[in-house]
Amino acid sequence: MKIMAFLIPLVSVLIIVISVGFLVFIFILRPKSKNESFKIDGKDKNTIIKQANKRLAQNPKDAEALLSLAEIYYKDGSYEKAMKTYNILLDMCATNPGLDEFDITLKYAISAQKLKKYEEAYKSLLIARTLNQDSFEVNYNLGYLEYMRKNYERAATLLQQARLINFEHVQTLRYLGHSLFKLKRLKDAVVVLRRTVELDPTDKESLFAMAQCYYEMGQNEQALKIFLHLRADPEIGPIAALYAGTLHLNSRKFEQAIMDFEIGLRHQNVKNETRLEMKYRLAAAYVHQKEVDKALRLYQEIQDTVPAYKDVPELLKKYTELTSNRNLQRYLMSYPSEFATICRKLVEQFFSNAEVKITDISMHKNEYADILAEVNAPKWEDIILFRFFRTSGELGELMLRDLYTRTRELKAGRAFCITAGGFTEEAERFVEARLIDLIDKDGLLKRLNTI
């Protein structure tokens, strides 16, 4: 009985020890969950690297060692090594359920992206998104790559999803705003770009994109304010100055336009196409200010760089002639009131030995002037409409048809069309059976000399 009393507690202890040992054994052999990190003992990075390399020397497929090295390389920014190590781990994911395939794929993709291996990064991010569609890192980085690939619709969709997860992430807002601008969703783009600039006031490109949105929406005052602010920026300054000058030029604020273009041209690093366009528009502003010599100099510089740039050859010829002919210059370039005076004097001198009474003078957008006159000559009298065009180009049939219609409306018996240029063959054929006389540049110059 004493032996039995002694053996019963001993057996109980043995059972407990065996049970605990079995549970420990099962715990050791169980697969690690994907959320459980692999760990190698070590207090510092160098110790971990040393232990990991020692284990890999014995077993090149040691998942714990590889994952430890990959994490260290990734955190240190050694993306070449990180990408190589994560690539090995990706091959092991199918046979090792303890590895977190999503995390490894994502970090492999980001490492490739950091190394500017965009195709590899793009493919891996697509795979990562099949594993987890709600990851901020996946949606943002894939959205960024879609933006770089100019797939703006797809980029906007992904970046919108990333924004729902991290609403104030500046780079997400930045590329979302730029994508929306590229898609011409201007109102949405302005909202996102404005928030981007609020979070990062140094982001000049987003500020410039916001100004472009305002410009395209016709909100010129808001656009101009930003363009003027950016004129002095070393990188964006030239193109901002071009926009500011164009807005001033279109609103006929020629002095301000000249200032904008000159500021833009003073920049050191200006793209050739931007420089040419600024010179072209600056020359136009100088012409409006009657500074033809300065305009000619710019047109010549443009032609020396790109001989067939826009209509520069024709403009160069036109304004070269103007500088040598004061009368023609005044006819083409004088202010509307002075031009009307010149036209009136021409009409008064048009017929010798006739009484001319001008009954109406009207200007049409500074493009041409109509003068209606009653003419009494010794042998005839009539109502005549004179139309003076301010152009050195050729006038076509359409212009003559409009003049003919206007002549009939006013019940004029005859019309004269006067231009500093010439007429097309179609225009000349149109007037053959109609009482419209054509006077080209040579005829105009002779008459200008009389006044």
C-alpha cells in the first residue's frame, strides 16, 4: 500500500511532463502565421547580419535569415540588396506558408521602384493588389506608376482609393490633382491641388497646375495672380511668365505683357520652344506699342533660330517695309481714332472736282473701317461705301461678299474696297459683275502720298 501511494503521484508528474513536452514539440513544429515575424536573436543590426549570414552559409534557403537581412536592407535603403533578397523569398512563398507573401511582394515592388526599375515594380504591385486591394502603399505606388505611364484615368482611381485610407498624404494628393488636371476635370483638380499646396507650400509644380486650371476655366484673375507669383522661380518661371504675358497681351495691357516676357527671357534655363514663343509674343506687344524696331529685332532672332517659325517670315517682311514707309506704318498701326482720320481724309480726296459729304464712320474691332459718303460730281451723284482694311495679307471672296451685302443694306450705288495687301483670284472674279472697285497696296500708297 505504501508503494502504491508513492507511485500514484510519480505517475501523475510523469504524465504532466510528457503532456507539456508534447505541446512544446507541437508548438515548435507548427507553421508560423503570416502575421508572426521571423526573428534572429541579436541586439543590433551588425549582430543580426552576422548571425543571418552564418545561418545562410549552412542553409542558403533559411527563410528566417533571408527575411532578417531583407528587412535590414529595406530599412537602410539598400534597395538593390533588398530587392535581390526579397526575390529569393518570393520563390519560397509557395512552399513556406509562414512567409507573408503580400508584404514580401510589396517591399520587392517598392525596392524596384526606388531603383527606377518601373516595369518590375509595376508588375509586382499588380500582384500585390490581387492579394490586398485595401493597402494604402499598393494603391498609392501603383497610382503613381500609372501616372508616370500617362494612364491618368487609372491613376486617378487608384489614388482616390489611397486618399480614402490616408486623406492627408501629400504625394497622393499631388499626383491625384495632376491626374485630374490631365483628365480636364478642372474643378476637382483645383480642390485637390489647393489642398496639396496648403500642406506643402514649396510644391511649385502643383501651384502652377492650379493656375493652369484657372486659366483653362477662364478665371483669369486667379490664374494671373499665381503666374505673376511664379515668374521669378528658376524652374517654372519662364513658362509662368509666358502665361502671365499672354493674359496681359489678350487684355491689351501691353506694358505689363512686355514686362512679363522680358522677365521670362532673363532666366538662364529656358526651353527653346518657350523662349521662341516668348520672343514671338513680346514682338507682338512691341508692335502694339509702336516699337517696330524692337519687334523687328526679335523676329530676326526667331528666324535665325527657326527660319519657318509660324508667320515670322511674313511679319519680318511686313515690318521691314513699314520701317521704310512712314505712311503705310501709320495706316496699319495707328490708334483707331487716327486711323479713322486717315480714312476720312482719303475719302475726301478720292474724287477730284466733286463734293464729298461723309454721313457715317464706323470701326470694326480695329480690323477695318466703313465710311459712307454722299458724292456729288458735275455729271453724277451717288451714295458710296468705302471699306478700309488694316491688313497686309490677301483678302478673299468671303470679305467681298460681306461688303456687297452691306452695300445693299445701305442702298449704296457703289463700293470701294481698300487694303494694304492684295486680293485673291476668287475675290477679283467676284467683283467682275458687281459695282465694287478693288484698290490694293500700290493704289493705297499713291493715295496716302497725296494726304
